[in-house]
Amino acid sequence: MERDSSFPAETAGVLSGGDDALADVTVIVCASCRDETGSDGHPRAGELLAEDTRRAASGENIRIRSVECLGNCKRRLSAAILRDGCWSYVFGDLTATSGADLVAGAKLSATSTDGLIPWRGRPDCLKRGLVARIPPLDLLKDQI
Ligand code: FES
């Protein structure tokens, strides 16, 4: 299980966190995901999650985008949080009302100074629902 202490913060000190950094964060929601019933009906649960996330981000300087599939269909409602120069996170097992939690995760990413979304303070669904985190390419460029 992911823990902050398990992963050295190799990007420590290279980022400046803060409210302005919210503009660097993008939340991507899969609008095609079905709910637990697997229904093909519209609006899809993923569309509802995208709407809920936009509502939760209203008035915030944060980008919300939707895509047709994040390749995480088996984990149902899915979303990702990306920030330039930081680790990218993919989440699953979300609900149509997880928008506020995604925005909270985006804010944690924006205030991070080591490129990681901190475990402490992270909404539960972004702990349990973690699928993968992907390092920024810059972190790997010195590896052979
Ligand atoms: S349909 Fe949502 S991840 Fe594939």
C-alpha cells in the first residue's frame, strides 16, 4: 500500500506549491464509466461524476476535463489527477458524487512541494481507489 514514507521524495524542493499552482492541475474524469449495475443508460455514471467534479471546482482555478476511457473500466468510475512536473495519479472505484474528493485531491497536488499527493489528508476514496501513480518524465531522465 502506498505510503508517503515508503517513497523518497526525489522531487523535493523543486516545486512551489500554493494556490497559483492549482492552475497547473488537471482532473480528468472518464465520462463513459458505468455504475455498479453495468447499465448502458445515459447519462452514464461517469458523466454524472464529471458534472459533480465541475460543480465542486466551480470558482476554482482548476481544469476539469473528461475523456471516453481511461483504460480502467474494471475499477468502475475512474479519474486521474495530473500536474506538470509531478506524479500523475489514476483512481478507480469512485462514485458519481466523488467530485469534491477529486477537487480536494487536486488541491493537495497543487500545494505539494515534492510532487506527490500527500497520503495524510487525502480523501478516503483517493486512498482506497488508487490504481497507479506515474512519475514525471523529468524524474527519470538521468536513469540509463
Ligand atoms: S470506460 Fe471508464 S475507464 Fe474505461
